[in-house]
Amino acid sequence: MAAPATMNLSFVRGDTEVIVVTITNDGTAPVNITGRTYRAQIRKTKDATAYVSFNCAVTDAANGVVTLTLSAANSSNLDAGISYWDFEEANGAIVTTILAGTVKVLADVTR
């Protein structure tokens, strides 16, 4: 199995973060993802308890589009600094990590 693609994130604590991902079979052709499910989490260290989870919604199954949303309320629970995240797909019993990387959480001022 191939390693997940690297996607590093950076956002301000307390802000809503929205990421739109298109699942492709070769980097260009979208895959029909009907019936598949997705999840994504942020952790302080790779083996720590999950800080927060993204809401992952299939927004256009025929064209392979998944929208990941981290609410402002959830992102306000994060500590400023570097954390880790990944995004995975479940297609029946087959689970595949698609994206992974670091998360740079910037301290907010207005609360």
C-alpha cells in the first residue's frame, strides 16, 4: 500500500477550518465514492488521544468530493503549536489513510 499524501495544515485556533478533498484514481480522474465513509482527527502526538475530529461529509459522491469541517468550537480546544492529523477512507472492510501531515495551530487573540 502506498504511503498517504502529505498535506500540512495551518490555521488560527478558534476559527472554522474547511478542507475540500477530491478523491482521484491517478491524480486527475475523480472516483465515485458512493458508499464510502471518511474520518479525520488531530492529535497532539501521533499516539495521543484525539484532540478533535473533523466532520467529514461526502458532498459529491459521483465526483469524489469530501468536505472536512473543523468547527470553531472544536478548534478553540487546540493548543497553539504543532500537532498531527490524518484523513482516512473506509470502503467496506478496507481502510486507507489518504492524507497525513502536521497541523500548525496559531494562537488567537480575539475570543
